[in-house]
Amino acid sequence: MRMLPVLLSSVLAAGPVVVVNPGFEKDTEGWTFTAGTGVATNMPHGGAKLIYLDAGPGRSVSQTITVPAAGTYSVSAWIATGGAGGTFTVLRGGTPVQTLTLPSRSTYSRYTISDVAVGEGDRLGIVFGSGSGWVNVDDVMISPGAKASPTVSSSNPKIVEMFGWAKAKAGSWVHQDGVPGLLDVDERQPGGTGEGVYTPSYWAGYANRSGYYSRDFAHQLAGAHILGLAAENKNMLRSFARSASEEHKYYPVWALNFDASTYLSIDYRSPTNFVREVPATFELVEKANQAFRWSGDRAYVDDPVFWDYYKHATNEFVALHDGQLPNGVAEGTGRGIFQGAASYNEVSGEPLAEAGDAIGSQYQAHNALAALALDKGDLALAHAQAKRARAVKEYFNKTWSVKQGGEDLVRAYTVDGTPLTGFGKENSWFMPMKGIIDAGPRNDAYLDFVDAEATGAGRPRNVEALTYLPDTFFRHNRAGTAWKWMQDVYDQREARHVNSRQGLNGDYPEVPFTLVSQTVEGLMGIQPDAPRRTVATQSRLPADIGWLEVADVPVGSGKVTVRHDGAVSSTFTNKGSSPVFWDARFAGKHRWLEVNGHRFPGIPQVIDGVTYTVAKVPVRAGGTATVKIAS
């Protein structure tokens, strides 16, 4: 297997809280069993073994761990039950911190007890108790407690419930730095191929595989930052950037193990035979810029591993993969995911050379590098990449997306140059999501088309595909439609995932991470630029959310709290130690805005072809400001 250098920081860091034998592959080692319990092989969640508790009172399986360092931790386990009344308890010093009473559910589900505070030397106990039917348990995991804990309050209780669920569920997918864990776990080799040392990372992909995927990671990055996972984001993104070598023709690998070093073997066979999809190459550039805007971390512009990746992705990668239909648009081969797919839509069966999600992502990658180059001080590169972005968008709207003799928008081309229209799932909705379609009636009609198709016959079967739809509609200020899709995804959390090995929809990591970001970036319209100490906001509240406040959102080295009352009033609190410049945006043209009780002329601003009225307000450290539309 191809290897990358091990990150020594993970080895040198303070020791993690380690569960002995978390998957029960070593039989009873580390655990205490009462009568009526044991290790079995009949129905494991992962690996070859699990523990069982027979029906009836008083049976338990437990482990006690001495905590090496003070902190907060979350404890998770996959549990299936044949009857109600079983229990999952976490104790501190022998005293229960929290007990979950389990329902009757024969499908494995992931249960979590979140943010248990412990001191150095404390005894952390994990206990599974019996109920009215059998209880099966597997794959116990301890995650670090929340590094950031934004909170939501609102006139609408559903968004409060949704955000609380998503925050806790997303936090349960985070790995401790330095914890030992299995490598190359997948459905073919559930016991993996050995053990490694995990680095700061989180699950982004199928829960039955021991790695994170570029596509999932790109979509989860913003939610992860909002939950305080900036270090994890940088570590994971850097691992993808390192993998995009000349030998790989500047494709990043599709997935890595949680050691951030070894390529996940189910998706990587050799340097010429590994899963790769064109949009991911470009999305990782866009997401690096997004991570920089949220965190202000100069590594995103100063680290040569990142910088080389951005330049190769937007230059050599495009040149190397533009041979079948030469036009400056990166292509796939049309020969499947192991030879390079043009689109994230893996199930269409179409031999695609170019796809809407790829060209849309390429457009945003050029924009992202232009912005990053500006912060790096490379004005020539910033100008060149901005010019390329404009050229790609113009080519898309005037030529690429136009089918001669028809009005339907083209969403892909096959390897023989045949244009495809109709609904292509990802290669359809990514085009408006990436903002490559010019604002106006054509874009509006296509958004209507996407919503109708995804609601009807074109609805994707996998929930993780649906998680993109809120982002698509929020970008175009269709708050009601975006909120509808957020609720749709959330309401499916107890349904079985289309991949039976995955379990429930709510146990797919992309679901909670994206609901977090869609609340903050979508409904609240929070758009940070930490390097410039600027935060823009825009209310995108639907009619049934009268007001919404998100508190303690991490931006740069500080935190902000934002409240929207409908679409007419916004309040911003700077909880950092330095001044922040707030761009309070309101859709449409408004002659006057009221800033902290004083009337000022509104500043018109056109963003992506849409007109806004903006107030630019400096907010001191610890200060609060309110901007309203004035009549």
C-alpha cells in the first residue's frame, strides 16, 4: 500500500482515553461480564465479534478506564435490541453521569452520551445493561468533547431540536489524537488489516469503513469548523493535498484511513487504479479557502503542501484531463470511478467526459485560488485565476450549457461529445449550488426543475445526496425550499439507509454535519472572512421561523452571536478580543437602514447578480450592534 509520512504530533500529544478491546475482537479482554452475557459471532456490527446480553434483569457488561488527562469526552456504541428496557450508562467515579434507556430496535443504531467532564485520574465507567429482550453491542468509541459549543434559540422549536441533535451526533464522530485503531476496515475485510495510530480526524463516509472520503469531507468541513474542529479540518485536508502527486496525475486519493497516512485499500489498488472523481479535486481547493475564511489560519496560504495543491489542481490537473473534448474543462474518462469519473453521480451508467458538478466546482476552485492568492500577496496569480473563473462561467453560460435547437440546460457531455439534458442528480443541482449559472430566469427555472425532480421521480435514494439540496436553495435565497429540504433530511434520520451496512440515515455522518452548517451558513447567512476580521450576515429565515439566534459561533480566534428577526432586523455580538467589521446584508433595495437607532442610507451591493442593501458596522470587542430596515 502507498504510504505517506506519519504525523509525529499525534504520537507526541497527551495520551487519549482508550477503550480496551472496543470491538470485542479479543473476546472478553478489558471487560467485566455477568452471568447471561458473553461474546458472540452471530450478528456483529463490525469485525467478527460482538457482545450480547440475554433478556432479563440484572445482566451487564462493563469496563472502567482511568482518565489520563482532564477534559470532556463523548462515549458511543452501536447497539441492537430485541426488546425495550436495555440501558447504556456512563459513570464517573462509580456515579452515573447519564443513562440511556434503549428502545426495541433490531437494527444497529449508534447511541451517544455526550460531553462527560472528567478530571485527571478519574475513573470513567461504561456499562451496558439488559432489558426485556436481547441486547447486542459493538464498536465502542470515545470522542473528545466539544471544542466549540454554539447554541440555537428560536421561535420555532423544530430548528432548536434539529440543531441540538445534529451538534451531539456530529461530535460523536470525532477521533481522539493518538488513539489506536484499526486500518482498512470495510465490508470485505471487517477486521481490517492491522492497527495504526489515529490523528485528529472525524468520520466522513460510511460508518463501516475506517476512513474519511474527499467528497463527504468537503461537504462536512464548514459544520466541523463550527463545532471547533479546525485542527481536524486542516489535518484531513492536508492529507488529501499531499496525495495529489504527479504520479496520481494530480488527483487526490478518494479516501484515507484515520491515521491520515495510509490510503483506504477498498478504494486504492495502485497509482493508476484508484477511485477518483473530478469534482473532488476542485472542491478541496474551494474548501481550503472556506477553512481559511472561517479560521484565519495562515497555513492555508503559507504551507507549500497546500499551495502546491491549489496550483496543480487549477493548472496541470486541468491540462492533463482535457483530451477528449478540449475546451479548458477537466474531464473524466467515462470508464468508471477507478479510472476517473467526471461526476459525483456514480450510478447513472452514463459514460461522461464532462459534467455539471465538475465544471461548477472548477469555476469555484479558480475563484478560491484568486481569493487565497490575494491574501498571500500574489496579485498576478489572483488576477489570472479570477480571469479564468470569469472565462469558465462565460463559456458555461454561452456555450457549454446550451443545446442547439432546444431550451433545456445541458448538464453533461458523454465521451463522444453528446450533450445530455434532463435530471442528472449531482451533475444537475451542483450547477446552481456552485453559482455557475447566471442569475436570472434561466437559473430560476432550473431551480424549480431541480426541486420538482428531487421531490418526485428523480428523488435520490441515498440521504447523503439530499443533504446538498438545502445548500443549493439557500445560495439563491429560496429560504422556504431550503428549509423544507433540511426538515426532509432530519425527518428521515430514523429510516434505514439504502446501504444496509450503514444502519440508519441519521447515523450517516454527513447528515448532522451539514445540518449544523446549514443552520449557521444557510438560515443565518453567516459568511466569515477571519483574515480581514469581517463577518457578513443575511437572514434567510422562512415564514415559519419568526426569529432565530445562534450563539458562540467560532470565527478566527473569537466568537460571534447573531440573531435575525424575520428578514428585517439583525443583531450581532462580538465575543472576541478584537474589533470585527460586520456587513449586515438585506436582500433587495432599501433606501434607509437603521444602525443602532440611527438612520443611514443603505449601501447597494450586487453579489452573484443579486442586489443587496448593506450596512458596514464596526463592532468592538464585547460589543453588540443592531441593524434594521427603516421605513
